[in-house]
Amino acid sequence: MATRQNSTNGKPKSPRIQVVLPEIMCEQLTTLASNESRTVSNMAKVLIQEGIKKYLEKDRKSLVAENNLNTDKFRDELEKQSIRRLKRAPQRIRYYKKYD
């Protein structure tokens, strides 16, 4: 769980987390940070933001694909049904507002 600290003026600071990284990954992060003139923690924040964004986009795409699959199943079921002719013209539907 992220910890939240208060600054000297009493306002809450942003939540803090601790992450343990392998040595090689820490070196890579430091190199990336220096290449972009960022601090190591700021570079980690940027990479986490990008990773979360990509993860959510992938999750959204799978949800859309699942909805399309459900739509296809529904359409197939409708097409399997037999065709019935109406005995007369459809009646007009009237909606009335309820007055309290």
C-alpha cells in the first residue's frame, strides 16, 4: 500500500511506493533517466504511466473483441430463427407520461 506523508506546511504529499529492482534493471533505468535529463524516480514514474496506459488499452481491446463476439452470436441466433409473416400491420405504440 502506498504511504502518504505530510509536507512541512501540512499539505499531503503524493503517495510513495518502494520497489526493489535487480541491479541490471536499476542501471538501465539510471541510463534512461540521464539520457532524458530526468531523475531516476521521475523516469520510473513515466515508464509506469506508459505501462499502465498500454495495459488498459490492451484490456479495452479485448473487451471490444468480446462484445463483437457476443454480437456475432446474437446475430447468428437471429438468423437461425424461422421467418414469420405478420398477420396485420404493426400497431402504433403510444407512450404516456405519468403525472404525479
